[in-house]
Amino acid sequence: MYQYVNGLVIRDGTEGVPAAQVENLFKDAGWARDIPSWQKEKYTLIFQKSTWAFTVWDVDRMVEMVRVISDKIMAANIMDLVVLSEYKGRGIGRRLVELCVQKLPHGDWFAHTSAANFSFYEKCGFEVKDLNENGTCAYYGYIKAREEGHR
């Protein structure tokens, strides 16, 4: 599946995500250092082992990504949501979270993140569960299900 938003392409899928593009995003976010070339395949493998993923492309450059681990029934965890610095503030990260939640709308969603990201997740409908340097943000789909009359 592809979607077009503000001149960017959002791709849905866990296959074919280039390791070099993921590494570039992780480095920009400060999540990765130089690693030996024989370990770089992990950046592709993390997608292959994920339940769902979305990547955002500006022509041939991946500028944002999110990947999810889930049982596809009750719960899901946002493992990585990263946006290239120069693309922050365009609302695409929020759109990625919306697309994730649509995959399991009445399930419980969790994102373990730093305090700097708490307000972002609150804007996405998550609650901040642990108020310290790092914490868990949660979106309870069962509450939405009740509101919509499904439970």
C-alpha cells in the first residue's frame, strides 16, 4: 500500500527496507554509531521480524519510519518511530502513529520513549504512564471500542 502526503510517499510493509536508509535515520536520531559492515544487515532484519511497518520516502530517500511488534489481537508496541531532523514538524510522524493504530484499533498500544517525546504521543491520543526520564505511553483501544459500542 502506498499513500501520498505532502509530496512524500508512505509505504506499508516490512519487506525490502534498505539497511543503509535505516542506518541513516538512526544515526541522525543519535541512536547508532559506526558499526562493522557485517552487522549492518540488522537494519533490514528488524523490519523482517516486525509485525507492521511504515516508511516515508522523499523520492529515493527514506525520511521517516515506524515499526511495530504485535500479537495482532490484543496489544502492540511501537518499537521505533524516527524522523529525519529536517522533516520534523510536518505531521507525518503523527500520521504514522494513526496508521499503526488503524492496524489494531481496539487493541492496547504502547511506546517506550524518552520524556522529550511524551507530548508528541499525548497529541496522538496516548497517555503517559511513567513520568520520569524515560517512560511508557499507552493508547487503550478498549476505551475507544466502548465509546463506539463494540464492548
